[in-house]
Amino acid sequence: MEKSSLPIAEEPRSPVASSSWKQRGLRAALLTLIGGLAFYNGLSGDAVHHIGSIVRGGHKHDSSGTKHQCSQVPALWPSQDAKLQDAYDFLFTPQFENASIARLSGAVQVRTESFDDLGKVGEDKRWDVFYPFHDYLEATFPRIHKELKVENVNTHGLVYTWQGSDASKKPVVLMAHQDVVPVDPDTVDSWTHPPWSGYYDGEQIWGRGASDCKNQLIGTLETLEVLLEAGYEPKRTIVLSFGFDEESSGREGAGHLAPFLLERYGKDGVAALVDEGMGYTEAFGRGFAVPGVAEKGYTDVDITVRTPGGHSSVPRDHTSIGILSEIITLIESQQYPTYLDGENPFLGLLQCSAQHAPDFPKKLKKLLGSHSTGGKQACSKKHHDKLAIEVAKINPLAKYLMQTSQAVDLIHGGTKTNALPETAVATVNHRINIGDQPETVYYHLAQILKPLAKKYNLTLHAFDGETAAYNSISLSPRHTVLRTAPVTPTGTDTVTPYAVLSGTIRALHGEDTIVAPAIMTGNTDTRYYWNLTRHIFRFGPGYIKETASDLGNIHTVDESIAVTNHLKVVRWFTLFLRNIDEAQFADE
């Protein structure tokens, strides 16, 4: 098996004498697993399973321990077809590899940065960078642009439609975004290869967007081009939906694309949707594929302290900035509880690890067995979830999969060194845990700030919408407020989109790979598509993470992707589209 492939599960390792080394090993394993949650070889000799053989159970929660809580579907291969098999085999040739390198490299060379302060499309000229990118796509994928329906939504959003022959089958939607994070000019000299070069060094393609996420965009287009050339005729309609401002907000791109598709296909009118997200990782001696089936919620809260101004030579004991500093200290000392709600996919991931990973800690397995389960009541005592607390002890990063996080990201106040600040403002970013709501955050902040407002004789305006005057503290949410995303069903008692996704993963990577549900701490463009389908998967087939530091340098210096990983994107989507085309779901 190739070096970049997931290794076969190891036998349980011998006990380590030093408990500190053992703890470090557990921490490293969890870090590897959690790190994969933020962001082959044809038929060979394996048994061939088709749609009818994938029903196998699914992820179940019960109080009897971890047994049978993470059933796996067998590897799923599409029906035999000589021409399509030839097309799939072509994906493993040097000819296709060289062409694919050129296509992705060329895409990286077209700068498509998006900025937080962009104005409306048609008004801000910085949006114009997408015109040459569209020209590049049309020149690079001529057959797609000739034979499929291509539509522009809000000028730069792209929708490709390959109409299926069976109107009773719901469409499948594949997503990616055209934009990339800006490159800080001060860091350009720190790059091993220039950030817009698309340089290929024999193993990696370097440049901004190489792994986030022009690789997935180019990979899906390559998939369609290959299938078109093979004469493939899908029964199920295939839709590609490419936004262009995911890195800044998604409002102009996905915010228009989702309503466009919703009007065309209706509520729950799509069978499944796949966007960027998790990929493959290794932990506790086992390889995992971890498609994101949920996202945390989101809210930013502005905290504004208003006090009278005056000359700095005769200050009050506490200025608005001083009081705000105390507020920030108080907020950071009052963390949200760490707990695992029964609907949190991370609980399913832990159960899969306990059942299938040889090195999973015995203490965690015991706590899993005694952890009350069953929907939202999985842990009614949020402050006493022993399992969640123990996981967070092993690796503090893990708590953000089980806790509403808070981060004071912005602060400003004052206008001059000799003038007392009349206003000081801090913005606190929150990523909301499964089981919590935005109202949880608002209530928490109001409660902990009441005593402080009383201490300084200030009026507290907590989310009341009133215009505050001097001697006050006001709390107000910013415009973007998201509840936690609906959790995608992960059952496989019948033929389901999750079963098809899982079976396709195990076909490409082998049945030693365990597919487990996961939660994303950040938000993707899928936030706009919730009404289109219940079956949303945030999954990056080319995101193969072998070490804790192997993140592709997304959003930073030296972003790159291994060509072997990019090729897996095309192979996976080729199998997935054929598999889901053959599937018949219960609601169709």
C-alpha cells in the first residue's frame, strides 16, 4: 500500500512502564483524531459489494457499553461496466496524474482572494478576480462547459447541472468554494515556493488554495469530465455548486446559491450534499474516516462599556477600558461546561474508537459504558459529565468538541492619550456546543455580569435592544447567529446516503478503515443549505492526515497538497457518484 494510504490496524501495543509516556501517547492519539476534525487500487482481490448488500446497522447509542454501537457497512462498488471501469483505471495512470497536476497547479495560479470588508457584487471591483478564474475553468474543462448546463448565480456563483434520466431520484449536490484566504504580503518571503506559483516539486503542489479548497473544486470537475468522456449517463441528476466567499461569510456566494437551488428542487429535495470538511486520520492504532455530520453553532457578542469622559489628569478610579478589562477576565474565568450531549457526533466517534481501535484507553471505554445515553438526555448533568471531563484531561483541545467555546477576538476604546475613554468595546466569539443554544450564551453572559454591573453602579442592558447611555454595560449579538446544524442521520438499517458514503470510503481505502461520524468546530457554506437536504456531509476525500501536524498548512504559510491525496479526490468522487446513482432511498 502506498505510503500516503492508511496503514492496516496494528496489534495492541505492549504496556508502557512509564505512566507519563502512556499519557503522552494518549494525548497524541487524541490530538491526531481531533486535528482531523477541525479541517486504490481498483477492485483488486476484495469481495465486491453492491447497493443491496450495504444494510448493516449503523451508529446506535445504548447503555450496555460500546458493543455493536459502530457497525460498518462493507466496501461498496458500483455495478460492473467495462467502459466505466476503464475510465476508473485511467485515474491511476501517469497520463492522468500529469494532467491533474497541471489543472490544479493552474487553478492555484489564478488569485481568488476574498476579504472580510468586500462590498456588494457589482460595486466592489475586487470581486472581478473571479472572471479570469471562470475563464480558466472553461478552458480547462471544455467538455463540461459544452455538454452540461452552466449557470451563474449572483454573477460569480457557479452551478453545473448534469440532468439525470430518472426524475424520481433526488439530485446529489457536490460543493466547493472558489475563493481563498488572502496571503499576508509580509509573509510572502517565508514561503518555500511563491504562494501563487502552483509549484510542483515532484510530490506536493504548493500555493494558496491548494488544499482549501481548489483541490476539491478541481477534483469534482475532473470527475465529471472523466465520466462524460466515458459516455456515462446518470439516472440521478448531479449538481455542482461553487460559492465564492466562503472564507469571508458566504453571504454573496452560498447565501444566493442555496435559495436558488431550494427554489428549483424544494425543501428536502436533494438526496445528499457533500462539501469540504473532514477526511482521514489515524488514532489509537486504527485508521478512521471522519465525515462531518454536524457543525457547532455560532454567535458573536459585543460588550460595550460607557462611562463619562474627561481629562486624563483627573481620572476616575475605573475607566471604561479598565472595567471592560475586568469583564474580560471574568468571562475567561467562567468557562462553559464540558459535556457530551447524546446527539453530539463526537460521542459516536468515541464509541467507534472504543469498539474498533486496539489502543483506545480502558478508562475511557469504561466511562463510555456507564455514560447515560439516549438522544438529548445523554448527560443531563452538564457539569458532571465524567466521560467528557476525562477526554478533555487527556487532551485539552478535545473540550472544544464538547463545550461552547468563547474567545475575545476584538477590543477597542479611547481616542486620545489625554482623554478618558467614553466607550470601550470587546467582541466575544462563541462556537456553540451540541445541546446548547445562542440563548444559552446570552443568559450566561447576563448572569455573570450582573454582579459586576452592580459593583460599579452601572446599568446592564442585556440583549434588550435599547440604546444605552453613559454609566452602562450593554450586550448585543452581531448579525450572524447560527444554531447548531441539524445532525445528519447516520443509520444504515436501510440504504441511506450515509451508508453509500461509508461504503464508498471503504471501497477506496479498504475495510480496515473505520468510518465514524464527527462534528466540525467551524462553519462551512453548508450553513445555507440546511433546508435542501437532511443528508449533509462535510468530507474531504483528499484530506489524509497521518500526523498531528499534517494539516496542509491551511490558511497559513506554505499551504500545499500531496498529489497522491488530490488524486484520491477524483477516485472517490468517481465511485461515489456511481454508487449513489444506483441507490434507491426510502423517500424516493
